[in-house]
Amino acid sequence: MANTEPATSNPFLQILRAAVDVKPTELRALLISFIYYFLILSSYYVIRPIRDEFGAAGGVENLGWLFTGTLVVMLIANTAFAALVARFTRRRFIPIAYRFLIANLLIFFLLLLFFPTQNIWIGRAFFVWTSVFNLFVLSVFWAFMVDVFNSEQGKRLFGFISVGGTLGAIVGAAITATLVQKIGTLTLLLISAALVELSAQCVRFFPSVFKQPDEPAKKSGEKPVGGGIWAGIVHNFSSPYLVGISAYILLYSITSTVLYFQQVGIAAGSFGDRLARTAFFAKVDLAVNILTIFVQLFITGRLLKWLGVGVTLAILPALSVLGFASVGVVPTLTILVLFLTLRRATNFALARPARETLFTVVSREDKYKAKNFIDTIVYRTGDQIGAWTTPVLSWLGLGLRGVSIVAVPMAGLWLVISLWLGIHQARRARHAAPESE
């Protein structure tokens, strides 16, 4: 262990270890991952309030169609990404994918600049595109993370890496909340594009090889994943473990969409000015992310190590059972906003790192293809179900209280699936060979 003494005497490393159990050989990879996640989340949160404002301006009754459009576009994007993964190394296909998204942002900039009188339809297209952008960039980032870190590292490091994303979300939301009424939405699109480009650069600077002293260097990550473009779909439906992850994501997405519809409906009725609505959405995001960062810094990594993946995963559905039941009994705006804020913070701080750790024990091809299918298509299918179920429940006369009561047993099933996944993740981690880690 003498070779590690100089690194462990590093004052910066000693300070960092107060928040995260990082080894000297992991330091560079950890910090670049932190910065990468910061940049990609800040780029999204700069434009997220713009998307939400376009959604509210287009009418809550039209959101179902926008979610349908998102699912269709996501199917196309998923197929194209699988083809990239099969042919190129991750140092090539990640920048290619991100720069395609930058080109899209520039197209929207030009459309809104030259056709402002038609921006209701451009706004709807932007809503669909931003929804795809969100899931796609996050799926690519986390696929990269579960490819370079193993299960044990994920439990220790993913919580701290998530802090980078939360800080990015805070900065992105703050930029929009403070500047949108001064510089307008067009300049914000350019800011978002610049942040996406910086995140693509992080892949260039990621260490080619990093390892623990007792394990072989992982060089396979610089080879194309290979396989067919439909492998992610085929593998997903043939593996009970991946089906379980899909069910977890599906139930999370359905319940999230139900809450999103209620949030947008409240905002549309409370704010008449479009810029005020945009600022409101940004401030809600800001509040959620400030709460999240404290949990990520001091609780997430410890919970994953002490309680394991399954119990940590189960915290979010357990909170959802209590939250929906509370809104069902006391259907007030205060209770709804409190529940939504706690739920989103719990998802970012606890559920997301635990959920990503599930993928550290699958094959490399599944980390990119099956994972991307689950993170995008399965997630958006849940959105679609939630988007069309909410109007049907309203048509049946179920208001805030009724919809919440219907969601309680759904969250209960979600809780059971979480615990099942934790058991099987631990079993796979124990029996995994170093190559699959």
C-alpha cells in the first residue's frame, strides 16, 4: 500500500473523503464525471422551464398529444443511437449524439427568430424535442457511468456524482429564472447548446484506463459495443431482471406524469403572464434541487452502502404511497406541492443513483442498448399511459382526491418490485466476473 500514500496525503482528497469514499485511482474519473453531469443537467434545466411554458401555453388538454409525439420521436432516436453504439467507440458516439442535439437547438433558435408569429406550433415541437433531449442525454451519461464503474464503485460514487447533476440543475434553473425576462428565450437556447458541447468534451478527457490495485485494467470500453440495433429490445424482454427494471421505470413514469399534469394545470390557472409562468417553473426546480443536494452530499452514498440497492430504491415508492394517500385524504394545494417537491428530491438524491447501480451488473451491450431502451421508450410509454389516463379519470369525475387514491395501489406494486430488484442486483453482483463489471 506504500504506492498509495502520496495520493492519500493529498489535502484535497482528504477533504473530498468527508463526502465520498473515493480511492486515489478513482479521483480523476470521479471529478470528470461530476463535471460532465453538472454540464449536461445545467443545459437541460436552462430550457426545461421554456418547455413547460410552451406546454402550458398550448393548453393542458393538448399535453396528451405532445406526449404521443414524444414517444414516436423517441423510437426513432433510440434506433439511431443503437446503430451508433454498434459501430463506434464511446469516445466517438457520445460526441456525435450530443452534437446532433446541438444542431437541433440551433434550428429551434432560427425558427423562433424568424417565425415568431407561428411559435405555438414551434413551441409544441420544442416541447416534444426537449422531452426527448432530457431522457436521451441522461441515458447516455448513465450508460457511460455504469460502463466505467462497477457495482461496488457505483454504490460509493454515484451519490457524489449525482451532486454534480444537482448543482448543474440549480445553476441552469437559476440562469433561466433570473435572465429570461432580461435576455429572452432565444439567448437561453444558445447557452444550453454551449453547455452540451462542453459536456461532450468531458468524454475526451476521461481516463482511458483506471483500475483498482487488485483488478485488471478495463480497456474493452474503447471498442465498439457491436451487436444489432434491435438487441436492446430483444434482451429487455428476454431477461426477468431487465423486465423488472422496466416495470420500475414504467410505474415511476406513470405516477410522475399524473403529478406533472396537476402541476401544469395549477400553473396555467394561477399565472396569466407567460414569462411569469416560466419563472415559476424555474423556481420550483430551484427549490427541489437545493433540497436534493444536501441529501446527495451526506446521505446517498451511506444509504446505498448500509441499506443496499433494494431498500434505497424502495424509499421513493414508499414515499409515493404516503404522498398519494395524503393528497387523497387532504386534497389541498399545499399538500400537493409538498409531496411533489419531496418526491422529486428523493428521486434525484436516492432513487436515481440506486436505479443506475442496477445496470452495473448487466452485459456491456445491455448497458447501452437495453438501458437506453428502458430509459427512453419504456419511460415515455409510462408518460403516454399517464398522459391519457389523467383525462379519462377527470372525465369520470375524479379530481385531485380521486386520482390520488387510484395511484396508491400502483405505488404499492412499485414498492414490491423495488425490493425484488435489490435482491437480484445483490445476487448478480456477488457472482459477476470482473469482465462484466
